[in-house]
Amino acid sequence: MTDSRERLSAEELRSHQWYGTEGQLRTWSHNARMRQLGYEAEEYRGRPVIAVLNTWSDINPCHVHLRERAEAVKRGVWQAGGFPLEFPVATLSETYQKPTPMLYRNLLAMETEELLRSYP
């Protein structure tokens, strides 16, 4: 399968507004936070930041495998030239949530949308 869309340049990435524009206070703050996490600028600057949302939780037996799955996805993002950031999101469990977790699915969707909108 080939993708007919052109790749965005590093300057066109949304993450460039967060990490790549020198001389702005917001960029300085974001870069400082990345250094606090132990990342060097070369690891994330000029790369697409890819969110890996993970519903893994100790209390949800249906999602117990997602911790390892998220790690595999992050390795793939690194190999493809991206910069993965993992975000925990609410976990919905049929086992423990009564009467049903379906009551919370819209909350999970809203959380996902807001995370993707508000982070790089």
C-alpha cells in the first residue's frame, strides 16, 4: 500500500510550534519539560510527535496486555522516525463497572479528543 499524500516538512508539524520555534517563552518551557523527562532536543525536534493513548490498568483484566502493546507501538514509532508519547486514559471494565461501562464511553471519547487537541 502506498500513501499518495505528501509528507509534511518538520516546520509544518504541529509539534514544531511546541518545540521548534526558537526564542518563544512557550517553546522554552516545553523544551525544559522534555529535558526534565530525560530527552535531548535531537530526539524530538523535527520529528512528528505521536500520541499513544493507553487504557491499561491493574484493575481491568481485559486490558492487562495493553501495557506491552503500547511499548511495541512506541518502538514502531521510533523506528519510523517519530517521537512517541504515551498518555494514560480512562479504562472501562465490564467486570467492575456497574451497571455497564457503556455509560462512560462518551466520557472516554471526550477525554481522548481533549488530550489530542491540547498536547503536541
